[in-house]
Amino acid sequence: MIADFGDPKLLGILMRRAKKRCRPLWQKAMVRSLQVLGICILYLLVCSIPLLVGKPTLSVDYVEWLNELVRAGREEAENARPYYEKACELNVEMPKWLADNMSSWPSDFNDADSKLLTDWLQENRKAVEKFREGAACSGYWPNYHADETRLDKDLVSNAMKILPGYRRLAFTMRWQIRRQADNGDLEAAISDSVALSKFGGHLQGHGLLIEQLVGIAIEALAHGEIFSILERTAVHSHILNSTYQQLEEQFGRQEAVISLEAEKVFWYDAIQRGFTDDGQGNGRLLARGLPFVVTENLTDNLWNIVSFNFPDREEMVAEIERYYAEFDNVLSATPRRLHDKPADERQTNHRVKIAPVLLKHNTPAYTRVSALTWRVKTDRQALLTVIAALRYEKAKGRYPADLNGLIEAGYLKTLPLDPYSNEPLVYRRTDDNFILYSFGPNLKDDGGISGKGISGKNKQWTDEGDTVFWPLPGH
């Protein structure tokens, strides 16, 4: 065959081709598939080199950045934190039997339990004194510290070491307030209630979100005590006047209820560690930053991986800023206004292009935070209005016919806004009292019928019924 054909090399090539053509179809398909797979793997390896080559530049100490943010240039002498922390150290833990009777007042106790309460409060005398010193300070800010490789975990865990102590201190003050009120020292009881409200306000408007939420809970506890004292006792007019002035001043100068500015620190630090730095504020993605650019759209994720079309550092920072700017808008819009917007405009973060999954997972929590913010603001308005109405009654022997009467008489400066209706809180004079309420979360007027909790008892801020501030639910 070689002699007849002439060229042995060409003959060999033709024979090999003939052999391949004689292979079964499944073998051909497998070979081609393996070839394509090999090409894809080679492509991915080549294209992933930029993800694997290079390292981040840790040029910013974000713990220090956070400390400067919350301190805001104030002098350390203005800081209430050292006093609160010392009060926590001095605080004697609440006895279990007392913790099991948190809804009671000292007047409900028998003589033996009453003496135990008195003894326990006496043990906490120094803690209470330190607490009062802290409440008298004009500001509050923590001193954050964290390992540079565990910033997110350390900041939260360090906060959680002190916040339970703050909670215990708040409940100690609650018993102190109730003991004073039952003993007839209403001026001291309400003064300590105002101090407790300031304590809650000190934790709000800056710092980590978890700290601000504890501040909201403490302020709500303080206002609940003031409402209860006003309902249970006949408070003298001069105490009402002083309380109103202190609360009005406090609410007027206090920072925002909630600020998400400090929450950015976790993202800024993650971006710093997950991207390179070109020295001009930009850089490319590194492998460790991949979790932060994953979106909810599977197709987009696959395309980004195949095309290696990942966002750069500037784009990621812009998305973080855009996301939190939208939530600032949510925090500033009343629940009524948000409800009245078209459905597509109510979708927070709808304009974000990259929309990382890890970032969007915060959305439900931040939405609930927005609701808490407006509860705090409404509660403040209601408390001032109730005190103003009681002052009016002390002076004139009757309650005003409407809220305008309080303004005309100089007891209120402006009508209290109900953010759930975008109208003033609903006020009606009754035979010998008055009712004050908000539409509440269901955004409709239920005629002053309070909502019910799971137990069937009247409860504020439920999804059904109005939020009634006066008279107190259940009274």
C-alpha cells in the first residue's frame, strides 16, 4: 500500500482520520465535551488570575473612624458613658422574686417583701447616684475597640457585654421610681423618670444599631413610668411644669432617634479587605470579596462569573451609599406618607443596580427600625400633650375642649402630629377626663378603641385598634 500510495506520512494521517470516523457517536460526543470543558476551565483559570493576584491595602482604621464619628469632636467631660459603666459595676443584681413581679408596684407587696425591696434599693444607692450623674451629662459615646481581623464580630460582642448591664440598671431605676412614687415623693420619682428617659436618649442617634435599639426600649420604659405616675397620683402643678420643660428641652436638642451611619463601618471595612486599592479610591475585586458582590439574580451572577464583569471598588462604595441614603428617606417619611406612595415607590432599594444579597438582607430589619422610630416620636408628642392637658386642668379646673385650647393657653407650642394619619393626635374631652390616641399601625381611626395583645388585654402599637395614650390601656 505504501509503494502504491507513495507518501507514508500522508497515509498515516489518512488512516488515523479513518479510525476516528469509525468511533461510536458517544465516544465522539464525550471527547468533544471534554475538550470544551478543558477550554472553559483554562479560560476560568486565566480570567481568575486577577482575583487571586494582588492584596488589599488596609489604609483606614475603621474602629477609630467609628470612634471619631460618635464622639463628634466633643470633650470627654461631656460623656456620660463612664458614669453609666460605673453604675453598672456597682449595681446589685435584682432578686429573682422581684424579677418575677415586674408589673407590680411596691404598694402591692406585703411587709416582708416591701422590706426586701427597700434593702435591695439601699444596696444600689451608689449605683443610682452614679446613674444620675451620667444622666446629667450632655452627651454619650462609646469607646469602640476590635481586632482588625474580626471587626464585625468584636464590635457587636463588645457592645453586648455592656448592654445587658444597662438593661439591669434601667430596671433598678424603675423600682427606685416606683418606691419613691408610692412613698409620696412624686418630684423625685418623676425626676428620676426624666433621667431614665435621658439615659435612653443618650444611646440613640449614633453608634451601632443594637445600642440604639436598647436606648429606644429604655426611653419607652421611662415614659411608661411617667404615664403611670400621672395616672395613679395627683401630681402638683409645679412638678408638671418642671417635667414638661425638661422633656421639651431634652426632645428638642436630642440627636435623631436612629442613625444608620455607623452600620456602614462593616461594609467599608469589608470593601477595604475585598478589593485592591489603586491609591485614588478605586480598585478591583479580590477572591475574598466575592460574597459581597453576589446578587439575588442567579442569571446575573452566572454572567458576572463567566464574563468576570464584577463591580469595582468605587461602584461598590456608591451602592452602599445609595442604599443607606434610601433608608434615610424611609426614616424621615411618616408611615402614612409611605403607605400613600405608589407600590413601586414603597420598595426600598429599588434603584440599586448591584444590590448585594448580604446588603439587601438588612432591609426587613431596617424597615422594622423605621416603625420603631415613629413610635418613639409619637410617644414623645403624646407625653408632652398629656402633661399639657393636666397642667391646663390644674390651672382652669377643666380640660380643654380641643388641642387648640392648649396652644392658645400657652401649654403647647404646636399641635402634636400623628404620623399614622398625618393629622394631629386625636383628642376628645369626656365627662371628667379626656382621651388621646393615635391611629396606630393600621392607619385608621377605630374611635379610640385600643388594640389587643395576644393575651386579650389592651396593648399599644398592635396591628388592630388605635394606640391609646390616655387614659392608660386597662384603666
